[in-house]
Amino acid sequence: MLKAENVEHGIVASRPDQMYGWPGITRVQGQEILVSASERKYHVDPIGREVVVRSADGGQTWSLPYEVCDSELDDRDANLLTMPDGTIILTWFTSTTFVIPVNHGDYPEPWQQQWAARAEGQGLTEATCKCGWEAGWLMRSTDGGRTWGPPHQTPVGQHAGPSVLSDGRLICIGCGTREPFTSVWESMDKGDTWQQIGEVLGRVGKNGQPVIDENHVLELRPGHLLAIFRTQPRDSGEGFLYQSNSEDGGQTWSEARPLPIWGYPPHLVRLSSGAVLCSYGHRRDPWSIRAVLSYDDGETWDTEHIITVYAFDGLCDMGYPVSLEVSPGHILTTYYCNLKQSSTGEPEPAYLENAGGILYTRWTLK
């Protein structure tokens, strides 16, 4: 079985008093790589904006972040993909959570008061928050991510964004809100228009919402799709990854079933060896970035040999890894770590005072 060797860690983007969250990654051409991220002060923040960082040497050195989009709302979870013709697509979503009470306890009341005060100070009135920007969004670049066209609304907005299939379609799975399913959407025109083509069934959690949530879709071969989903520990008491498959290009899907893999959210890559790599964050002790391999297109996962890509010293606001095979057997995984606050609102431990942002690990599978 393959294992990780020649591990090297580094920083893609980091600035004092800034947070970078939820990266995306894509290859432009050759060794040129783009990483997207959301730059902000806090995990939920009205000044969040989308930035892109470039590497010309396969992830060994990186440019400074440059802004792609900064709306009047919280711009979150930027992701990237490259179409067969070289068009690069950036997707993200906007949020007004900074002025809406959060009931599940992740964000303490003092934080909410601060965000509300900052939102008011920036003139973010209720009318502003309803101005039409609160949605999922997509922008395209035809020059390697140096300039970007106008934004287009998408029907769903979530971390992983759409995947491109061999027939040129974009496909993404959103998050259900009132029914025990998530909706499947496709675009035939690089994101100008979208049609719902199916849904994925899954059981309902304690809060009455679907258990399955943030996800990523991978085309195994034409017409055969694999989707891996995050579950919410606070809603379902689980936190395990779930899997669903489609054999007809996304029209119908198997009911999502739990995998023996705890962590979230997932990101999928087909490696040159033929194996499927699933990266995810292990957001409990031991806090770490992990990966697991399937050698049979997701029929089984090698949970006896889970790979620890990076291990943190303790609890922190981190995760959301995305991976790219830079060259055969050589993997680049990027993920975020928040310097300022942990996921419970407590100060970060001292070991993170001078490190954080978007981090990377370069490693080899042998």
C-alpha cells in the first residue's frame, strides 16, 4: 500500500492580524498553480474578501495574495477549477451571519456583538444585507487567473464548488434545507445557467435537517460519479463522512451511506496511479489534516493506513484541505489555520502565535 514520505511544510499566505480560510486549488498549466482563499479578521466577518495566490514552480514559492472579489457582505469559501479549454472558474458564497444570531454555540455572544457593531459602523444596514448579493457566485478567467469576468449567481454556494466532467458539464450538489435530500445541479455553459437534475437521499439529523452537508464530486469515468459528504457532529452526533454514487451522470444517486472515516469536509482527487485520494480535516483530538486512499473507485477505503498530512499541537480553528497531484506521486495539500481564535472562541495556544494562514504540505506517495 502507498504511504506518505518526503514531507515538507510551508506557508502559502499569512499576514499579521489576518485570517485566511477555506482554500481552493487548481493547476493553470505545467507547474503553475493557483490557490484561492477568503481573507478576513475573524472566522465570521463582514470584511471577508476573496483572494488568489499564484505559484509558478509547483508550490515551492508563492506570490502575495491579490483580490478577486470584495462585496459588501462576508465573501467565503473560494474554490477553483480549470476547464478543459483552460478557462478557470472561481466559486464562492456570501453570508450575513455576522448580523444574525447563531444558536448552535460555535460563536460566543461577545463575538456576535462585535460583528454587529462593526457591521453597523460599516453601514451594513438590513437593506444592504438584502441587496441581492447574499448568494452563491461564480467568476471566470481566460488568462490564467490574472483578470476575471463579471460574477454570475449559482443555485448553491458551499465550500467545494462545482466539478467539471469529461463531457464539459459543471456539476455540484447543494445543501438541502427542508427535505431529506441535497439537490444536484448541472451547467452546460460554464456556469451561465443551471438546471436541477437530481437529488441525493440521506437520513435526517436531530435538528430535522439532512445529515449530509458540504461535499465534493469526482468523475470516476464517463457517467460514473462519486460524491463524499460531510456530516455535522452537533446535528447528527456523528461527524463521519458519507458516500453516494451515480451511474448515469448525476441524474440518480444511491442513498448516502456512512463511511468508517471521521472528519470533514472531504476533497477528492484521482491520482495518476489510479487511486482516489480523499483529504479531510480531523477536527478533534488529535487535531490534524488527513488523507485516505481507495484503490477500487470508492468501493472500499484503506482505513487501515490513514495518512496524517499535518498534526497540530492542540485544538484550533483549522482544516478544509484541498489536494493536487503536482507530478506523479507528488501531492500538494493546502489547508487553513486561524491564528486568532479557536473554533470555541478561546485564544489560540502559544505555538500558533507566529504561524497560520493558508498552509501547505508537499508529500510523496510511495
